[in-house]
Amino acid sequence: MTKETALGAALKTAVQTMSKKKQTDMIADYIYNKYDVFKRFKPLALGIDQDLVTALPQFDPALIARVLANHCRRPRYLKALARGGKRFDLNNRFKGEVSAEEQAIAQQHPAVQQALAAQAERKAAKEKQVEQGSDAAATDVDVKDETENKAADQA
């Protein structure tokens, strides 16, 4: 077991007097500021929950688990899982891969489906704008050519 310092014990006592919601928010802020893998929503290594509990003894393990569960339910994290690829530990080092089954499960999540649908709509709208822009440019060229032809005919 790890030895607690006096400061760590005081912090733990102060934290425990706060509501569970405030504690969870504080732990989440701490984790997002300290660990880049959380901030960038990279796929997390399996067993990272135990790594977090070990790295953050001043916090209640149940609340760390709650923060981790909240993080893993976020659409941005689910999209990262749906893309597949490498998993990362707390030190941002490669530690395993997202399995095809995990990737398929993430792709079926309603939040990911909505995000993919919205992405497809944006892509279609952008293509439509480009298409309309090229049609407008072609129309401008045709009008310009007609004007030049009329001027040449009058001369």
C-alpha cells in the first residue's frame, strides 16, 4: 500500500466533505488536466481503471470509476473507439488495440450513429455548395462570353 502524506490525508478529508457530484466534477477536471489521453479522447487501455485508482489514492475509487464511465459514454470517445486503432495508457503510450468487436459495438451506439449522420449531412451540403458554386461560375462565364460576342458584333 502507498503511504499517505499529511497533505494527501488533509486533501482526502476535505474532498470527502463535498457532495458526490462536486467530487466527481473535481476528479474529472483533475484527470482531464493531468492526462492527455483523456483530454484528446483517445481509446483507453484495458485496465486503466486500476491505473487511475493507483495514481490517484486521494480520491474515492468509486468516484474515479464514475468519472471513467462518464468519459467512456461521451460521443467523442465512442467515435474514437469506432475508428479503431491503438489504445493508450495514462502516460500516452501504446498499450493494445481496439478489437473489431469493440469497434462494431461503438459504431452501433446511437450517439455515434447521430454523429455519422450529421457528418454525412455536412458533407452533402458542402458538395452541394461546391456544385452550385461551379454552376454559378459557369453561368457568369456564359454571360461574359455573350456580352463580349455582342460587343464584337456591334463593332
